[in-house]
Amino acid sequence: MSRASTFDVLAADYDAVFTESLIGQAQRRITHKWLRPLLSGQTVLQLLEINCGTGADACWMAEQGHYVTATDGSAAMIFKAQQRTAITALPHAPVFQTCSFDELQTAFQGRRFDCIVSNFAGLNCVSPAAMKDLSVQLQSLLKPGGYLAIVLFGKYCWWDTLYYLFKARPAQAFRRWTNKEVLVPLSPTVKQPVYYYSVKTFTRFLSPLQLIRKKPVGLCIPPSWLELYIQQHPRFFQTLVKGEDILGSMTLFASLADHVFLLFKKELT
């Protein structure tokens, strides 16, 4: 399970570029807002996080008192996540494991989880053909009555559309609207195929899981590519954060946001 991943190239700088950025922190706060109701009960849960990156969400979920197993296909990301837990006092430290999406069922054969979490568009890197198989794996790893919480890219992000139209770059403005593979550069030499799914399409992949909640993440808070501008305009950013708190519960706008939070539930029988 230690094969190379395209995301290895991001691991060294990922926390500085996104996790600790103003936009990254603000959007993560929103995802935690939508996850918190699942984790705030008295029961200690068994949680599986996939595409965990450098472990920020896994550590937060462990801080809520739950047992967390966190995986990523990038060994470099897992190494950074293990470094994070080494300097963080937690009641139950997360267990980090290098594991790609197609290895999940084998790696956790015989185990079942109360909730599986995928934050910040990891599943947008899975092709439609591969998503069908991954759906089967994820459902097999959920307990009856368990939850699957996923944060995807919003397909019709208004920030992308308006900004790049203003810059007279229509191809970039509508890149999320396509149903085709989009190659996104992770470095000057590495590109990652990304697929922008509508909520309807993604829900169909996960049938018979039931979609019980969808919420915008980054409706007013912009995408991370605007981080430099946001750092230079802190008052404007605080206005956007307040706007997110006001408008961020409006399901109608979910697909217009930078990301969309989707919560699915597995039937009891």
C-alpha cells in the first residue's frame, strides 16, 4: 500500500498552502459545522476517514472523543498526518494508514464503521467508472444505519464562473460545468484528472444510500486560489465569513458554492 500517488507532490506544503490558510480554515470550519451533529452524541463512534490528507479532520474528530481510522493514497500525506499526532495530545489518537480507494475493502475486511468521511473533494478524483466500484466498497464498510459524509466540489461554483468571465477566460469559467475529465495541475510536471459531479449524478452512484442533507461550503467564502487577495483584504474577508454564516444553510445554493456537503444514510436492514 505504499505505491506513489500524484498527491505526494503536495504533501510538503499542503498545510501552509491550504490547511493553515485563511480560506482553508474558514471552509474547514463550515464542514465541521455540518459534521458536528453526527459526532456530538454520547456514543463513542468508530469513524473511517478516506483521503485524509495531513490529518487535520481526523485529529478534530478524535478530539470529539471518537475512534478514527484515517487513510490516504499518498504515503507522503500520511507521514505528515502522523507527524501532526506526534505533537497533539488526544484522548484517542487517530490511526493513519496509507490506502488507496480501490484497496479499502481489502484493507478493512470484516470491519464496519458508524460513519465514513471524505472531505474536500477527494472523491472528485475518482472517475465515473471507478466510482461504481468504490460505492460498493464504501457501503460494505458501513454499519446498518451508518452515515457517509462527503464534501465535493460544487459543480456550478459562482466564484469560478464570474471571476474567469470577467478575466475573459470562458474555458476556465465553465470548466466545472463539463461532464468530461479535467486535468488539474498539482505541480509544473504533475496533473490530476478531476471530475465535477452534480449532486443528482453523485447520488445515483451511491444508491441505495439515501441523501438526507446537502449544504453549501464556500458559498460566500471563496475558493483557495483567491487566498493572496483575501490576505490583502481582511475586512472584506470577514464580511464574506459573516455572509457564509447567514446564507450557508440554504440548500438551494449548495451547487453554486465552492464545495457541497452531502450526507447519506444506509438503511437499517
